[in-house]
Amino acid sequence: MTTNTNTPDEPQKDTNEGTAEDRGFTPFGVKTGMWTEGTGDTSGFSHMVHFPERIVPLERPYGDELDAIVDRLLELVPELDEPVVTDFTDMPTIYIPRELLVKVARALRDDMGLRYEMCTSVSGVHYPDDKDAELHSVYHLLSMTHNRRLRLEVVCPEKDPHIPSVVAVYPMVNYHERETWDMFGIIFDGHPGLTRILMPDDWQGHPQRKDYQLGGIPVEFRGVEVPPVEERRSYR
């Protein structure tokens, strides 16, 4: 038996909100203006766009094969309209609006010049300070045909944590999307069976969000109770 006291957050869909494809959203959280949000700034600074500090967009030419990859993707999905591309960490990353995710994934898989046949992982990230873009879903793609890798990143706000499922394109991510839902609370619309995979079915909350309670949750295993972290004996 497992218990905790966090607020329930189960994947119940609001029928009045529509599907994830119906709700357009920018690829990631950006800040606009110098001093204010919205109207009221007549200085021209209201048109400034600030990227999150960790996102440093690449400028053309990207180098290597990346220009050809992005150009071909834009031919197949012109709605992308020059997506933000970075070389964050160990592989190129393309930020995709969530409403275009399935179309982009299918183009990357099926086009002979791209041929990203495998999605090796889907994982979640929680950035609480990214207003209206707190939850990120990250997709690692592998082309065995061309021996190259690519990362896609999609965001959604905590108040509307919906992203389309790509199980229909990459069936192997079924369990990855379940784990991302379980740990971060991202609801993958269209998933054939979005249930918990690590935590018990009746668990409340999503343990890998940064605002999730650290410790302090009593867990009982067959009569043996594991006390919260702050109540355990210190051996230092």
C-alpha cells in the first residue's frame, strides 16, 4: 500500500478545450517587451523578444548536414516557418509547436532524405519559471539509414498540459509517453492507454516536477514503514 497527500492530478480531459492539435502554442516560453507585457508601451520596446537563457538559436548556415535537414523539413511541413534550431548539448535540437508534432514526426520518419526511423526516447523536463511553457517533452530520433541523430523539443503550459501522442508514428514510445505522464503530468492526446507505469495507479501528483514535495511521503511495504527523509537516522 502506498499513500501520499499531494493534490490529485489524473489525465481527465476537458471536453470543452478540444484536442492538442486545436490549441496553437509557441515552441517555447519567450518574454516580450522591456518593461511591460502587452499594450501600453509606445516606445517600440514591446516588440523585443527574449529567449530563455538556455536557448541560443543558431544562425544560418548551421553547418554540416543540418541545413539540408531543416530545408527538407520545411518543404514537407511549410507551417514550421523557420523553426528555432540549437546545438544544445550533444545533438542538434529543433523546437516544434505542439500542434505540428505528429506531422513533423511522420515527415522525419517517412521521407527518404531524412529517414529518422526510430524514436529512441521520450522524456519530460519541468521549468517552473518558463511562464506558460513550464512542461517540455523531448524526443530523441535516430536515422539508421543516414547514421545521424536529431532532437525535437515541444512545450506546453501546466494549466493545459496536452501534447499529441506520437505512438501512431513511433509505436515504441508507448511506454516512454506513459512514464513522462507518470513523472511530469504531460497528457499525450491520442495515446492508446495513458496509465501510470512507475508509480501505483492511485498515486497522486507527478514526482519529477520541481515543485513536487521532496521526501516526507511515508511509504509502507508489507507492514514495514519507510519514514520520510527528514525523520530518518543520520549516520554522519
